[in-house]
Amino acid sequence: MPVFISYSHENKEFVDQLAMQLVQQNVHIWLDRWELSLGDSIIDKVQDAADGASALLVILSNASVASEWCKKELSAGLLRELEEKRVVVMPVLLEDCKVPLFARGKLYADFRSNFDDGLKTVIDGIAKVTNPFMNRISAPEYHTDWSIDWGDVNGNFALIINFVEQAKDQPFTVLTNIELLASPAATLKYHQISQAENEEVARASIITTVHNYLSRKSDLKPRLSSEYENVERLEIPGDEVHEIYSLRIGTRRLGEDTGKDILVNVSNLISQAHEHMTSVLKSPVTEV
């Protein structure tokens, strides 16, 4: 989903320069002057774009902090931050101005003296909220890093998810590797969704199918008692005839042997990845 840029039109030259640099970095952005057409409802279009964006870049200048329109966009973004419990609003400081209260405790991209330094901060910040296929899940007692890869195996769509769980104050980690191979019918469905929507939505839809299936399998919690990999295989059906997703789920622990068994909640890992994808893509991802 795009990154929404909130700004005052008095700063349009800077915003155009920033937007072009982001486009060159393959960042999908939403800029009102690029998206609105004659006759469009400005309020509806802007509100829909802000609600559907992965993040809001808020350009802070003397003109923008005084703009009622910018204040409304900012309020909507801050409300989403509270509701979604994640970073949505990213402040960009263009010039010395009265920084709004929300931004005083945030790291902002500073363009006051060096454009390139500010741009790097923006790109680094955007990457954390616009990539639906890589993330870190943090909890008080552990964190989980995960990423997804995909490709083609003999003409069929394939997807690999790797999870690495690290508990605090524990001398081991847990690696979970999920390899998914789509049947020819499932591969065709994937390409159809890619053409109708985009590839990100198509990939996330497959994860939704897996998530929905595993959420009904409360017993998918492999127990690790040795250094050997635990392997389980599943066939997950889709909605259409011959639409099948073949899964190989491998779990193993790495590090010291504590003499205690480890229970791995595979369903929960998929659920957390699915939640991140849904939040980044900004709409419930339907099952394929």
C-alpha cells in the first residue's frame, strides 16, 4: 500500500523532489496532485488514501503546522496509531517551526541542512512499515524474526517462510521453516489475483489460506526434544477444485541443550505474520 504525504502546497517544490526520490527507490506514494482528477471529491479521495496508506509522511513547516487541512490529516494518522498500535505517522522536518506535540517524542527526518541525510532517514523508516513480508515480533520475554521468499518450482508457485525465535536469557533459538508448493490450479489462481490486484495481495492471500487452516488445528505444536529437525507435512485445500497447497513444516532448535523439551506453536507464528501483512496492506486479506 502507498505512503501518504501530508503537506502544505506552499512546500510543493520540496515535496515533488522528495516524492520523485522515493519513486526512484521503488516506494509507492500517494500525492494529491498526482492522484486527483477533475471532478473528484477531494475530501473522500484524500480520506480514503490516508486510511489505506501504510504510513503518513507529515511534512512539518511553518505553513503546514498552521494548515487546518494538514491538522485533520495528522489527527487521522494519530488515531490510527492508537488503534493499530504501530508507527503510522512519520514526521519530516523541513524548516524550523513550532513542532506539534505528537512529533516532539518521535525521531524525525531532518531536511533542514542536508537533503540526502533526511532522505536516508525517510527510506529507512518507510522500509519498516511498508514491507509485508519481513518483520520482527517483539514480546516481553522473546522476539521472533521472520521473512518470506517466493518463486517458481517447475512452473508452480512456491513460497518459503522462515521464523527464528529467540527467548530472553535462554541459550538456544528455534528455527521454523515452512515450504509451500501450490498445485497447478492454485498457481493459476495466484496469477489471476496478481493480475486483478497485485502480487503482494496474491501472496498474502495464500498466507491467509494457511492461517485460516492452521488456526483450526490446535494440535499443530511440534515438540522438540533433540537436535534433530521435526518435520510435518500438510495438504491444505483452497476453495476451487484441485486448488491445493502442499506444506513441509520443519522445526528445530539451535544452541545449547538444556535437557528440556520445547513446544513450538506453528499456528501462532503464522498468525503473527498474517497480522503484520494485513496491517501493512491495510485491508483484510481474503482467502484465495
